[in-house]
Amino acid sequence: MGDDGRTRVIHVKVDIDGRGVIQAVVGRGAAANAVARPDVVVLWAPAEDGFSLIADGVASVEGEPRGDTPITIEVSSAVRHRPAPL
């Protein structure tokens, strides 16, 4: 969520370590938002079976926000979400 209270959505490539911790590199604005509001949601596009993965977590930022800021997300819960009916 941005300073104006509106939801922010970004698209990034993520890596997941053996403990399920998500790591990515984000831009300065997204990093600043994560510092100010660390509760985040991560959504993966549907897999072949049509189910998406939605994970809630807490983001932390390494260093000052800049154009290529490393971010880590500790996942607190996740759910596979079924496809919406057409």
C-alpha cells in the first residue's frame, strides 16, 4: 500500500530458499513501501492445475531503498487458491 492508502502491485522474479523464505530485488519505491508497511501478500500465477498460490508475509529490506534493493519476505501463511468459475 502506498502513502495514499491505495494498494500497490509489482511484478518481480523471486527466489525461495530451503526454509521457504522469499528473496527478490525491487525498486526504490517498492522498497520504501516495504519499510513503511512490511505486511505484504505474494501471488503466483496459476500452475498447470489452475491453482494459484497466495502467501502472506512480512518484508524486510537490506539497507536504504534504491533502484535495486534486496528484499526478504518471511512467509507467515499460504494457501493454494482454486480457479474462479467462468
